[in-house]
Amino acid sequence: MKQNLIAGHWTDGADVAVNLNPADVSDVVGEYARASAEQVNEAAQAARQALPSWAGASPQVRSDLLEAVAQQLFARKEEIGTILAREEGKTLAEAIGETARAAQIFRFFSGEAIRVAGDAIASVRPEVDVDVIREPVGVIGLITPWNFPIAIPAWKIAPALAYGNTVVFKPADLTPASAHVLAEIIGDAGCPAGVFNLVMGRGSVVGDAIVSHPEVDAVSFTGSVPVGRAMAVQAAQGMKKIQLEMGGKNPMVVMDDADLDIAVPTVLNGAFFSTGQRCTASSRIIVQAGIHDAFVDRLTAEAAALKIGNPLDTTTQIGPVASDKQLKNNLNYVDIARAEGAEVIGGDHLTLDTEGYFQAPALFVNATNDMRSSREEIFGPCASIIKVADFDEALATANDTEFGLSSGICTASLKYAREFKKSSQAGMVMVNLPTAGVDYHVPFGGRKGSSFGSREQGRYAAEFYTAVKTTYSFAG
């Protein structure tokens, strides 16, 4: 059984979670200890005790630790990628790529650890010096989702440690294996006891205990909108700094002048790769009338040709849905779309060689933007296709959502591309690229119901993981 890491010690939990392969439920990835609320308390206390020495450590010490983690992730990316593919269900190529991405993130923040800058500002008063500096926030609670079980932990843990904070980390209960390997690597790299703590388990126990704990100064969460909203209220009661990355119902506009050789693969990737289990997935395909029929015919054919199967098979393009619960949710939305009047193509539960949660990609053709299936996040391989007359209607439809994470347009027109980038109400905008898939060194985040608080990733991560202090000195 894999244990929790608290105050530098591997520790049993209150009970055990059995981690199953969603492509073959007879394959047990491992058993993982679930922490209790009292163990979260122990982790938070350990993080508080370790904070002064870690915050006061040389930036080079922090940089060296993160670089050592990056090196191990790169060296073991095939091994870790295989574990990730088994527990989450994404293809082996995607899983290895995600592990490499985690390594790149640690390497980037290894550099940022020694580049924490401030400002010297001239005072309006004579012989007074003003300096603005950044300091660690303190103890950070990190709560991550199951769909990117090593990359998202990396993009929270790495900046938290780089800027001198200590960490209490809870990975998703569904996918603890990748996070546990990452915790082992961080420990083996020489992380001091208490600086990084791993507490696995259910959100209702471990997550709630982290958010409500008085020793936790800030919380970064990636997950669903309802949980995020409740967490914001809970954090506000404790006056905690909070960062939320939540859902998306991301539009991809396809204009009449789009090159189908670009548009179809772009939509196919954005909507269905990673089994559609990405908050940045293209789940609303908004297509201009003149190209609509040709686009739908070709997208339907290419979606049907995708090979669905065991993620460890290198020829597989789409793996299983991550869990039985998620599969049932997806199939329910297929029924909803059909009842709402959309023409449903695909979307069936598939029976393959192993017992797993396989689903064919689903297209909801002739959908409208007011259907539930076009407005609510499904988080699976399901996409609505909405026909529009012109650019103005496409833009208005794209923006008509409570979410605002990612958006995209396929067009050969510089005018349309420029106007869409300017007017799209999303935090990230793509032109002739999938809505899913971003660089690790630039800010990530959205607007409206998708995000709350400062951006993640890149240098913008400093906004959340540091506190600004203004100092004055009289030199007279």
C-alpha cells in the first residue's frame, strides 16, 4: 500500500482506495492510503513549522531542488507515463507527454526561483527610499483533479516551492498513483521534512480539512464549478487567498473560408483527444452555414475512424473514460441531446476486449446554443455542432456562455482572426489551433465562471504564490 507523506514520514491513512485501470477494471494499479482530517492537521502543522527555514533558504537551494525533480521526471517519463495511462486512461503517448510537461514546469520554476524581482521606486518625499519586494504567502493547500494527474500538480507544486512556500497537497482520489510517484521524487530530491506533504483521499474529508484549516494561508484548486464556488465561500470565511480553475464550454468557430485540412484535425483534437476530458476541450463547434455540411461530413468520418482501445497499445488514439461515474454522466448527456432535438452521431458505450469505460466520440449535429447539452459542461468526448449565418452570429454564440476559459477560430481571414482575438470573452484564444493544448511558460486561466483569482503558470504564477510588501526607509 502506498502511504501519505507527512512531516517527512510515510504514514498509513484512515482507510484505503483501490486504484483501477479504466481500460481494464481487473487491473489494479495499486492501493493508496486515504488520510483523515486529523492527518491533514498534522500535515498543516508540519508545513507551518517548516516554513521559516524554507522561506529563508537561499534561492539557489530551492532552484536546485526543483531542477533535481525535473531531471528525475525526464529520466523516468516512460515509466511514469505508463502508470499514468493505466490509472487515468489517456493514451501512452499523451501520458508520456504529460510527464515530460511536468518536468518542463519544474525546470522553468527552477529558474524562476532565482529570478524573484522587486522594484525600487522613488518616493515623493525627500530622502525616503521605497522598495517593493515579494515574499512567500505561507502554507499553501493544493487540490488537483484527475484528468491531468501529474501536470496540474506540477504547475501548482513547482511555483509554490520556488517562491518559498510550504505545501499540503491533495491529489484526486481517482488518480493518486502519478501524484504519489511525484511525491516520492520530491522527497528523494532532498526536500526538507514538512516542506512538502502529501495527503491523499476524498475531497469531502481531505479537501474540506485543507480549506478550513487555520494554518493554511492560501488554496489553489482545479476542479468542478460547484466545488470551486463552495470552496471560495469557505476560504473567504478564513480570509484565505484562493485560486480556482474550474469548467469550460469552449467554442471553436469554423468560418466559410477555413481550410478543412486545418479545421477538421483542429476540431478533432480539441474535442476528442484525451477522451474529451479537458477543461479546455472544444465542446461547442460553431460552423458557418456555407461550409457546415462539408465540415460535418468530414468530421463525422474522421471521428468514426479514430481507434478506441487500450491506452497502452501504441496504435490507440482514444482511451477510455476515466470512471464508471463519468461514463454514465456522458451517456446521460447523449440522451439529453437526442431528446432536445439534436441529431446524435456516435456516443455509444463500446464493448471491447477488456471490461472498461469505453465510449465512441459523440457529435450533436443541428444543436442550438440554448440546449442543455450545449450549455452544461459534460467533460467527455461529446461536442455540439451549431450552425450560424455569419461572423457576428458566430462571435455572439461563442460568447453566450457562463464560462470563459478557452476559445478558437479556424479562418483564413486576418480580419476575422484579429476581431475574434479582441472580442472573444475567454482567457485564452486560439487561431487555427485546438482550444486545448497550451505552453507551460505562459499564463493559464479564464474568465466568468471558469476561473477565479490570479493566473496559473509562467511568471504570472508569482501573483498567487507571493505576497507584495512595500518598505520605506528614511535616509536623512
